[in-house]
Amino acid sequence: MNVLIVLTSHDELGTTGKKTGFWLEELAAPYYAFLDAGANITLASPKGGQPPLDPKSNEPDAQTASTRRFEADAEATAKLANTVRLDSVSQDDFDTVFYPGGHGPLWDLAEDRNSIALIESFIGAGKPVGLVCHAPGVLRHVKATDGNPLVKGKKVTGFTNSEEAGVGLTDVVPFLVEDTLKSLGGDYSKGPDWGSHVVSDGLLITGQNPASSEEAANTLLKKTAETRD
């Protein structure tokens, strides 16, 4: 099984002067879910090379067994330091694609034509797509084969308005994930703030927050196995 993981290249948290990027747990937990299942993993980002890490995601209270395993894994950190450029990848070479969150994707991947086309290509080829936390926001311009928003009429989840308020960034982010998914016609649901909540609808698997990362990845693995049979 060949898995593509797409990370942000954006590191500026709006006009706050603070840094952002991808959320480490949302990469690390899925990475090992895929790796331990025997998958070949490719990491990509719009600019290639080392993607920016949200510094808050590596503070002591945000660390997990998966994040510690990742940081001690020379092969994984080398792969992260050398992500391939997003415009160089094709869905033809992969069985599925997964998008970790962090606030960065709201600025770059949500507007990136290569990312939009890539997701549409995976869905068009009958291959599942997984996104967690803020990453479901990258679906805002993605269309289904009928020209409607991909999320229209589909069960979806993503970072909640109350979780965004909880981290004090409601007025900093370019858009709110929950509001955007609802405005596009998504059948949005959520669990308790900061608890795992994963939704699967056809080829689309979404997770609410960092705690949902591993469950989202495992759900994506099962769906990918089904589509390959």
C-alpha cells in the first residue's frame, strides 16, 4: 500500500507575528498507523523540503508516545526534512492520501490548486481521502464530479468553533473550519471538544482534532483496503 501524506508549507500565524505550521501528533500518529500496517509512505508539501512545525505542538503537554517515537526515528525525521514538492506527485502512484492539520493548511493548502486537483483526482479514481483537525478546511474549493462542493451532503467533521475559541484564534484564522464545512452543505457533526471524533462517508474520512488522528488514520486504512480488494 502506498500512502501520500500532504503537509503545509505555511508558517505565519496571520498577522500575530507568531509561528504556525503542521501539528506534530497529527503527522506522527497516522504515520505510524500507516507504517506499522506495512505501507510505503511519501511526504509532500507545496514548497517541498522541511515543512514548518507548529511550535506549540511539541510543547510537553502536547507530546504523545507517537510524537516521541517520531522525533527519535532518524528515517522519519529525514523523510520530513525532504518532503517532495506537491506539484510533482500524482494520485496514480498512491492508494490513498492523508492531510494532517495544524493552522498552516488554512492559509496555503486550502487555496493551493495542486492540492485541490490532487484531492479531486483521488476521489475521481475511487481512492479514499483522509483529513484531520484543520485539514478538512482544505476541502473548501474541492469539487465533486458533478461540480458541487465535495462535502455537500456528506457527513464530515473538523476543528470546532469552540475549539478554535479555546485556543484564542477565532479572529486570527482566515476562516473557521466548522462554519465553512456547514456553508458548503456538509452534514457536519462534532464530539466533545478535544475528544476523538471521526466521520466516514464514502471515500471521505474526517477527524475533529489532534486526538482524532490515530482513529482517522486507522479508518482510512480500512477503507483503502476495501477499495483495493
